[in-house]
Amino acid sequence: MSIDRVSQYEIRMRTKKFFDLLLFLQNRKIQKFLNDLAEKYNAPACKVLEIGAGTEALAHKKLFGRAFFTATDIRKYEGVDYILDLTSPRGLKSDFFDLIICMNVLEQIAHPDKVLNEVHRALKMGGELFLVTPFLFPIHDPPHDFYRYTEYALVEMLNKFSGVSIEKIHLMMMKLGFFDRLVLNYVARAVK
């Protein structure tokens, strides 16, 4: 391997480590949101649904271990209770869930309005949607990666809900002028 190729490799590895660190910090912040939700909803009387649980199904089942927790995905993963396509109407019981978790899924759905209508219908009055969507993030799970949403789009899409709050997870984890505009993810919480 030539010296030039070695230095290019080292630069790529440092870049990869940098982005891995950013994703680690981002995931820690999202995990804190989940821990806060578990404090509120991890009780035997609470019904919690995760849409698109994927490989996190078992970890989230442990986090909400005392609640009635149902993990769904469009594919079968370990810990997923049901295969579910929420673009099909009436896949869930009406006014049933206290909390619905939807993390990094909405961008992979061709008709997100159908999913949000179904989620709204399935939540109890006063129930909560916890939604995470990427903004500055590479294409993942092709060819099923359709959208990136702004905070303004999310407000519009969640207009059936009350008490909508949206938080940004920034690239630099701090507000530094230009870098304040580099949003990795949006975290939305919406109450029915």
C-alpha cells in the first residue's frame, strides 16, 4: 500500500470514528428521552406500542418491563411480537394505547399521513406519541428511505394532536452559530 493510500485510509478511519462518536452522543440523548418515558409509562396499567422496533425490540421490552409492551415491525426480528403494516387501515385497536413509540420509521414510509392517522386513532385520549425522525442523515434501508422532515413539516403533520413539542438533536450537540443549523434528528412528542 502506498503512503498516499495509507494516509487516505487513516483520514477515512478518523472521519468514521468522529461520526460514530456523534451517533453515540445522539443515541444517548434519545435514550434519555426513552428513560424519561419509561418512568411515566412503565406501569402494569399502561399499554405501550413500538412501531418499527427492529433490533431494539428486546431492549425496549426490558425498559418498559412492567407495562403491556407490544413491539411491531414490518419484518420479523427477535422480540418483535407482530408483523404490522400501518399503512393498512384498522391494524390497531381504537383508543387503546397510552404511548406509541415510532423511532426512525416515518421517513421509510411512502404514505406517512396514513400511519399518523392510524397512530392518532389508536391512542387513548391523553395518550402520547414519541416520534424520532432523521434530518441530516444518509440514506438507509434503500429503497425504502423516502423523506426527511423539517420541524415545520412535523408540526403540520401532527396537527390532529395537541401539545406538540419538537426538539432538535444537533450535529455538534451545542449551539455554535452555523452548526446550530445542522440538525441530525428531530424528536417530537404529541398528545392526543
